[in-house]
Amino acid sequence: MTIKLYCFGESGNAYKAALALELSGLDWEPVKVDFFAGETRTPEYRSTVNEMGEAPVLVDGDFRTSQSGAIQAYVTEKSGKFGGKDRDENYEIFRWVLWDNHKLSSQAGMTRFLMNFLPEQHRNADVIAFNQGRLKAAYDVLNTHLEGRDWIVGDGMTNADLSCCGYLFYPEPFGFDRADWPNIDRWLTNIQETPGWKHPYDLMPGSPADRA
């Protein structure tokens, strides 16, 4: 049975789940969520897809889950890929996924939205600057950790990498320049050179060009 992923191309959190599915080799297909038309806020979406009113959502037969980290864990359980070699590595992966969700992706997603998708008259420069300061601290943590490493945990791609890269391939400005962070840049290149890798706008339906 084909796994369905409710997603949209602009979402870095959806990209984490979609990229995990794509690189796992599992049979899956995207289901476009029209986020910018308010689909996730409708009673129909909340009653039939996700009561949290969010994307991504994975549906595999009778199994359903949301939140990118939970989806990645399910992909690992089903495919045997992107997990650690032992308990210690698995906990280290889990630690980085939680760090990303709190310190990196949450700030990157919000800042990117404020700078690119919110109407210009509602963009608060002070809030954006504050978020970018928090992001700079997160980039520094990740860049330092990647010194002498090809991957965040262990010697191959794991859910730690798939989680932390979620927003870093997007072209819209939000205060991240790969050239400023050489270890992150090298690590992102490793991900891009993985067979089967796709840019988020090529992997999932929906992009800013659709609304231009």
C-alpha cells in the first residue's frame, strides 16, 4: 500500500518527512495541502486529517501520525534506514532531532515566514532581528559540531541530518548564507549528493511560484 504524505512544498517540516520517505525507498505519494488558502484551519481538515491543524501528516493504511520527527521515526522503523547503530547513537539522533525542532527549525520556519510570506505591512523588523540572533546561535552550534564530521551522528545519514537540514535548502532569504558556515555548507553538499536527493520544490507540490 502506498504511503500518503499530506504536505506542501513551502514547508520545511514537511520536507523533512518527504525527504526521509524519498530516500528510504518506500512507496509514497504526496497529497497537497493548500496551506496558504487556509486548508489546515478548516473543520474538515481537523476532523479528517489532523486535529492539530498542521502538516505534514503521514497515512499508511490504518496508521496515521503527524509531526516530522514522529514521521521520520516511523520511516526508520518501516525501512530500517536513518537510525543509529546502537542505543547510544539512537539517543544522540533523538537529541539532535529535538534540538532542531526547538532551536533551529522552529526559528528558521518562523523567520522565513515573517520575511517572505507575511504581507509586508505586518513584518516586524525587531521580531525578525531577534529571531535571526537566535538562529545565528543555532548555526554556530551546528557548524561547530560538524567540524571534522560528514554527518551529525555516526558515519552516515540519519534522522538527525534529515531534521536539521529541513529549512536550509530553501532559496527565500531568512538570514542564512551557506558561505558563512563552511562546515554546514560541506554537510549540506553531502546531503545533496546523496542519490535520490531532491530540492523541496521538486519533491512536494506547491511553491511560491504557484501564487505569483
